[in-house]
Amino acid sequence: MKPRLTLLLLLIVVTPLAIVGWLGAKIVGDEQDVLQHRVSGLMTGQLRAVDAAISTALDAYQQRVLEEMRPFTVERDALRKRSRESALSMQFYVLEGAGKLLYPPVDSPGALTPSEREALARTAQIWDGGELLASVGESEATAETGWKAWYWGNGLQMMFWTREGQRIHVAEINRTRLLADLIAALPETDEVAPQLSGGRIQLMDATGTVLYQWGSVKNEEALKTAARIALRAPLSAWSLEYATAEAPGIGSVVAGGFLLTLLPALLLLVGLVLGMAAYFYREQSREMREAAQRVSFVNQVSHELKTPLTNIRMYAEILEREAGGEDERMSRHLNVIVSESQRLSRMIANVLTFSRGQRNALNLRYQSVVPDDVLRTVLEQFRPALSARGIDVELDLRIGEECSLDPDALGQIVGNLVSNVEKYAAEGKLLRMESGLDSLPSGLGRIFVVVEDRGPGVPAREQARIFEPFYRVNSLLTEGVSGTGIGLSISRELARLHGGDVVLEAKESGGSRFLVTLACRPVAAPTEGRPA
Amino acid sequence: MTNQTMKTALARIAVTMLVSLLALPLTMSGATVRLNVDAANPMLLSGGVRKTYVRVALTGMRSDRGVRAPVNVAIVLDRSGSMSGAKMAEAKRAAILALDRLRDDDIVSIVTYESTVDVLVPATKLYDRRAIRRAIEGIEASGSTALFAGVGKGARELRKFLDRNRVNSMLLLSDGLANVGPSSPGELAQLGTSLGREGITVTTIGLGLKYNEDLMTRLALASDGNHFFVEEAEDLEAAFATEFGDALSTVAQGVTIHLDCPEGVRPIRVLGRDASIEGQRVHASLNQLYQDQTRYLLVEVEVAPGAAGRVRPVANVTVGFRELATKTDQQLRGDASITYTNSASTVESRKNREVMVAVASQIAAERNKVATALRDEGKIEQAREAFRQNKVYLQDKAVELAAPSLKDEAKVSGEAEASVADEAQWNRARKQQMESNVQVQTQRAPKAAPKKKQE
Amino acid sequence: MKVLIAEDDRNIRLGLEEILREEGYQTVLAEDGREALDLYRREAPDFLCLDIMMPGVNGYDVCREIRRHDPDLPIVFISAKSEEIDRVLGLELGADDFILKPFGVREVLARIRAVTRRSIARQRHTEAPRPFQMDDLEVLPGELRAKREGQTIDLSLRDVKILELLHRKRGQVVDRGLLFDECWGLDHIPNSRTLDQHVSQLRKRIERDPKEPRIIRTVHGAGYRFEQETE
């Protein structure tokens, strides 16, 4: 009886646990597969971007070589001088249409200089077999320039040719210099810290030897190839690889390990507690991870985003000015484009500030400005968005004199606060902004800006955490509101750098009230420059 | 004043004038650079084809302006795992001390490399020294050695402010074998050539006994830079100091030398330096010229027969350079000629001692290379004999030409001779050998004697 | 006033051109550093808008090269990276101002006007544009500003030209043709809508009551006129 009871008990406890465990493991597994797939897509995308960068650098090299080859000449002394002085090419050659070398003077071997003789020995295969001519012939008849790659000595050698009438002018590229220039155009490890966390990109030659790599990794041995592409022509023998050191999934540890130990009751309890903890941890950390991923993504693309964004914003504003407010519907639509592009600008600025902050690379640039003008400009940007959500603005601005401070920092700090009102506190229908200047006995000044709303406010237990990066008050209200979750953290960081702070002040009746303080220097004694 | 003393004084003045007039075609001097063109044998034996050497010597003069040219320097540091500990600490200290010698308007960049590369300080003026110092102090060693990429990135930083009126140089430190990216001496030499043509000089410092001296010396030679073998980390400071001392005393750069041989004279080869011979012309270039230092081009020429008493011009030289003090392009001209004689003893007694010292030095450097190659092939005995002969050659020349500098070079050959058999000793001797060769070939300063360590 | 815009993105280049032309500047465009140096030598611009990251010769190099010839020429840098701007300042290339991408029209105008003011002040010893009064508005051409009762109104270069012309011809009708020739220049295609719009925008800023203009009055079928009543 007793053993059967134990067995039954065991069955009752173990079976659901096993099922839960199996399901859990499967879900985690599936999720990882999906994630894996998505990640490798992202990586390939990154590699393509690198390939494009290499291609651009190669184009630039080509352009400079072409400049060295001009004006076209067959004059021996001029070509010798060029070959002697060129930093990009080893030797120049000129072919006549039928493939015969006009320079170096192969017809009179006695006239060859030692370096010309060496060059001809090096490239004999190309001239004797008519390979270059063949390659020129294969290219489109309209092509004016092209590359010819061949193997000799240390690996891939390259020639760049260009047509001039019946003649073909050729530059034998200094291969190591080209490689050094391509490398110079690629990122360094310290530049990419936030994007490539734990990953490494490697440029490899035809034999799979690493030519250059970047991205810092803890354990080089654990690196595994996660994605690989071949470079585009003419460097198609080379490849790019994305390698990462894989981290074990969080879920699998929890789900897998416990089935082995059979301490039923205790285990069930522990399992439940752990399971819940794991669930919450996973939820929480997934959110954090996703937010961090979003930031990392924006950081990667932000500089590239800026050019199209500039165009969208600038042209929308040009259009807005042209329309001159005559067509109301049109201005409304334009307003949306302008204010949304401004929102995107803000987001990018935040992300970049954040990653610079992480690298201790934040700098302030002091200028003489009227702080109220800065505040008005910020509000002006938000005007369409605020009025669309029915939020009235109440102003009490009192810093009409010039101060020395960083207007971009002030704009960014206050912009983030106003943006939060627009996103989270629209139901209060009011935004109040107040500004003022305190003179301190030291002669330094301190400005303060209050941003206040009548929204739902921040719950007391969350108040301490809202300044942490990626933290978002977890309630129904934040659903459907997108953002990176770093705005407040950045605002505070910037303010502190600026000798001040951002704090959430206690408020009796609903809503929240943020107080920004910044140290500023009096303009009377102009001290342009940055703090040490 | 008596008539007699008056006469003597006049005569003296006349002689001085005459001498300076005579010297004029041979010595031409811009404000900051002096050019001397000399034949090793101003007198040649008549009646046959003869060989001699022509030396084109350029000396940086003391600048009276007292203002040195601004520099644009990239410090490229190895921070691979093998550097950890005292080596890294000394390297950082040497770099920081070197920076103290720079002015605020100089430009510096700092690149570190291990498996990957970091541009620690992108090219910047030295207004914020504290930040730069902090960056250097924060360097930690780990990983492999991506030397090629380090040089590439350093060059990129220099290129941002490449300026003919600035001294553009890179200081590369490595203690190990390059193992990420191109790492053969030939490839690095090719890169060095390219950088040299752009006006960037790469000086290399090999630290300890495990670096590849072929790679480091060829990179330096190809870009007209210096090379130092620093066995003990504590001597890094002296090497940095010498290199910065050179850079800071640069008076001219972008020096081009064109030497034309007239009819009846044929250039055969150039000793020690990369130069191109195109028929009757020789082209060579030097990146920098330092104050109080003489650098030269040495050309072996073949001279057609002539009758005694006949004078034959052997070289017409044009030198162009950027004078840093005035930020202007300058040109100097000079020539050399020989006179035929029937007397062998006159030929001997009129030999130009300085040129002969240079020739001996260059020839010994070439022979040392041959001896080193023999040792590399495992022909130990042949190598020992070659080094011994070279040592004796240099010792003899030192006595014959009363040149103590040759005696020092003989010592280096002697050490090589003594250590060919033992692997560890040979490793050290080979590095010394190569270091000495670079300094002979580029006529650059050996590193300063290390300062006494402070207690 | 002639502005050289060097920027490798075609759309940004053309957009900036449009904004600046609208403001009353002449423009020359370069798509890379080399062309910028070329045009600088050929066209002798009054100031430069210079993108930093351009292919080939970059903005730093262009600036450095130009500073050799003209240490005072106003240069406004454009960049997507604030790090690059830090570098510009750190190197003391003598930037007069900088614009960070992405920028809006208002920001560009504010910076350009500030630089223009400085540039005019720089040339002041040669030819000083004198302040003048239009109704109760004091126009300060050298500062690209007008003042009324202590309030400052920002003006564009073109606004100033228009007001100067109307003031010079006070009491007379200034027809559209003349206004175009003097204030837009010959390279613009005359378009009455452009002109009317500009005037209407200008009125909104300088008139007490834009519906009852006292400074720029419309003379129907002819043009515009300013009447100095107190003189």
C-alpha cells in the first residue's frame, strides 16, 4: 500500500511537471529557433552594409588612381616619374589596342630600368596570355574602366584599367596599400561596442585567412560563424563573416535541470516558485532585451538615417512655408510629417546620446543663448502633436536674458519631458511650463524649468526607477506607446553633466511635475569652450 | 699696423675668398640645408675605365628662428597578451613622457592593436592632454597581434592632417609576431613604400626578443624611418625620446634628389638606399632631414678613360625640399668632378675620407646582410666566416680612415660572429645587426643611451 | 551675398540651395571637397556651408585649405555626427557655426542669419548699411533685424532688400518687375505668386495689422508703395 501510494503521488507530481517541463523546453526551443533565424538575417544585413562600405572605399581608391593616371600620356619619362612617386600603384602600363605594351618599353630591353624589369617579370602572365585584353573585351563595350584580378606571389593582385581611344592605360595596384585603405574605412572595435556586443566581423581572403576583424569578444575560442557572405566583384574571392559566442538560453536551464531530481512535494513548490520567477524574469528581461535591441539597432543605423531624415524634414518644412497656411488640410498633413520627423530626430538624438554616455564621450558645448527661446522652440516643435491630443499649454517663462549653456542639451532634456506628457499624460489636457533663473553668490547662475501635467502621475513605488534606462512603468497605459525607454535616463544624465539634475517632485493633486536645473555661466564673462 | 702684417692679412682674406669661391660650386647652402657633392676619388688614374663613388650629402643646419615645425604623429602600440605587465607599463610611460615634449598645436593620434584595433585617440591637437593621458593609462594588454591593421589605422589618422608643413610620422611598437592580417616582411615593406611616398615616415620599435626584425626593419626602411631594437622595456623611453627628438628637429622634408651623370660617366648602383636609375639619371628621395644630421645618397659610377690633367664632371645634382621654417619649397644645386692623373699615389692621397667612410659602412651593411642570409639558411660556418671577414674589413677601414664609427660597426659584426652558433644569442645578435643596418642605410640616429633609472 | 554649399547628398544640397535662395542669397553648389575648393577659387563666395563627411577631400581639408588664404571667411559646418563637430572645435579650424543633421529650415535660417550678421559686421568698415525708419518700425539692415517698441523682428536678407528698395523709392510705386530685378535677381524666373506670397509673409511679421498695411501698401494693378507720412 505504502509503495503504491508513493508511486501514485510521484506520478501525480511528476507527470504534470514533466509535461510542463517538456512544453517549456519546446517553447523555449522554438523561440530560440525563430530568434536564431531573425538574428542571422540581421547579421547578414550587417555584413551587406560592410560589403557596401568596402565597395565605396574601393571606388574612392579607384578614383584616386584614375587621377594619378591623368593626363593620359605615353611619354616614357612622365610614366616613369608617376610609377616612382605613386603611393597607390606599383607600376603604370600602357597598351595599344592590339595588346602590345607601349610602356614599359619591352621592345628595347636595354632601356628598361631595374624596377620596370621586375614589374614585367611580375606581370608577364597578364601580358603574354593577353589576359588583360580579354578582360577588357569581356566587359561591356561602353565600359571605360575596369578591374583585373590575378594571383601572384602573396595572393590576390589587382590591376585597374581605363580606355583612352585605342589605348588602354593600366595601373598595377599596390595591394597592401589598397588593403590598408579598405581596413582604414572599416570600423574599429571601440567604435562599435554597443552594436556588436559579443560579436565579431571578420574580413577574409580566398584562403580563409583573416585580413581584418573588429568587435570585442571575451573568449575568442568560443567564436562560431553565424553568417557569411562573399564580397562583390572585383573582390569576390574575399568574404565577410559574422561570428558570435553563443550564450545559453535562460529558459532551458530552468526547464531542463529539475526533472532529474525526484523530491516531489518540495520540488513542486520550488518548481512553481522558480517557474514563476523564471517567467517574470524572462518577461522582464525580454522587455529589457528588446528595448536594448531597439536602441542598438537605432544606434547602428542612426547616422545613415540622418540624411534621409534631414531631407524629409527639410522638404516638408519648405513645402509648409510655400503653402503659407493657405490650404488648411495641406498644412495639417504637412504638420504631421514635420512633427513625426522631429519625433524621429529626437529618438535618434536620445539613442546617440545614450551610447555616447556609455562610452563617456558626452561633451557639452556652451553658447550664449536666451533659455526661454530654446524652450519656445521645443514647444513650437510639439505644438501640432499637443494640439492634436487636445493638450493646452500654459507658460510662465522668465529667463529673457542670455546665459551661457548648451542649448542642445537643454532642448533635449525638456523635449523628452514634453514628449512624455504628450505620450502618457494626454488625458490631463494640460502642460504647464515654468522657467526661472537663480543667481548664486558665486556669480554662477542656475536656471530651472518645471514641466507639469495633470495626467495619471507616476505611482510612488515606480518613482525611483523611472530614471533607469529601458525602464517603463508597467501598466495598461504604456501599451501602444512606443519608445526606447531611455528618454528620462538621458535627460538626467545630461542635466547632471551640466551641473544640475532632473527630479520628479511630489505633487498633491494628480499628475507629475518634473524639475530641471542646470548650472549656467554668466554671459558677461564669456567663457566659451567645454568643461574639462 | 706694419706693411708686413697688412700684407699677410690681405693675403689671408684673398685666400679665404678664393677658397670660398672654389668651394661654391661644391657646397651650396639654403638657410637650413647644406648640400655637398663629392667624389670618393677627386683624382683618378688616367688611361682606363675607372670606378668611383659620388656622395650627395645633405646636412640639416641649426635653425636661427628657434621655432620648430609642428608635428603630426601617430603612436601605434601593441597591446597583445605578450605585452602585459612591465612591458605595457613601460610603453605607456614612454608614450606619456614623449607627449610631454609636444606643443599644444601638435597633432597626435593613438592607436592600439591586439586581435582587433582601437583608435584610442583620433588625430587631435593636444589641448586636452589629460584626456589623452587618461586614454593611454587605460590601455590593457590581451589578445593577438593585428599589426597590419594597426599601421593602416595609424596612417589613416595621420592622413587626416597630412600637411607638407608638418612632420608626419608614425611610431610603431611591437613585441611579437604579427598574426592577424598580412604579416610578411614583403607585404609590410610594400605598405611602407606607399606611406613613404605619401610623406609618412614609419619608425619601428621592436621590444624584447620575440618580434620579427625583418618585418620591422623593412617597414621602416621602405618608408625612410628609423628602427630600434629595445631589449629591456625600461629602455623604451630612450627610443621614444630619440624618435621624438628627430621629429622635433626636422628642418626639411619631402627631399628629392636628382643626379645626372654627364657623357662618359655611368651610374652603376646606389648603395644602401632605394633609388631608381634611369639611364644617366638617378632619382632618390628622403622623407625628412634633421638638424645637425647628415644624410646622404651614395652612387657608384663608372668613368670613361681620360688623359692626365683633364677634368671631367661626374655628377650634376638638383635637390628639392620643403623648408619647414619658411614653409617654402627650396632647391639646391651642386656638382662634382674628377681630375685624371698619372700618379697612383696622388689618387690614394687625395681620397675623400668622409666619402670613403660612408662607402665602407654601406658595403659592410650589404655584406652583413649576405652573412645573415647564410645563417638563415643554416650555413653556420660560412656565416661565421663572413661576419669575421666583415669585422676585419671594418676594423681595417677604421684604422685606415681614422673613423671610430666604423669601429663600432665592427663590434656589431663581431658580436654576430661570436653568436652564430647559439640560437638564443644569435636571435639577439640578428636583431642588433638589423637595427644597425637600418641606421647605417638611412643615416639615422642610434637611440640615446638610456637614462639612469630613477630610484 | 554668395554662399557656397558643399554637400554630397544631392537632395540636401538642393534643399539648402532652395532655402538660401528664398532667403535672398546667391548660391553655388559643390558635391565634394575638390569641387568646393575649385568653386571657392573661381566664385569667391561670402561664406560656406560645408559638410564634413564628403568623398575624397573632406570638409576638414577644405576648411584648412581655405583658412590658408582667408582666415576670416565665415564657414558653417554640417554634420550628422556631433563627434565630428567636437573635432572641428577641438582643432580650432575656425568654424563660425555648425548645423547638426537632421536639421529643420528654421534652424538653418537662424544660423545662416547669425553668420550673415557677423559677416556684414566684418565688412562694416567698407560700406555701412545705415538703419532707417519705416512708419514706427526701425529697420537695421546690418543686423538683419527690425525693431518696434523694443521688440525685435528677425528679417531675411531678401526682406531687408525689399524694405531698402521701398524706403529708397518712398512715395513712388515700386512695380513688380523692379522688385524682382532688385530683390530676386535675374536668375530667378519672375512669378507673381512667389512675390505676393513673400510680401504677405513679410507683412505678417512687420505690420501691426497685416490687413491694413502701413509699411508695404498694395497699389492695385501696379505694385507696392511705402508712404513716409511723418517726414
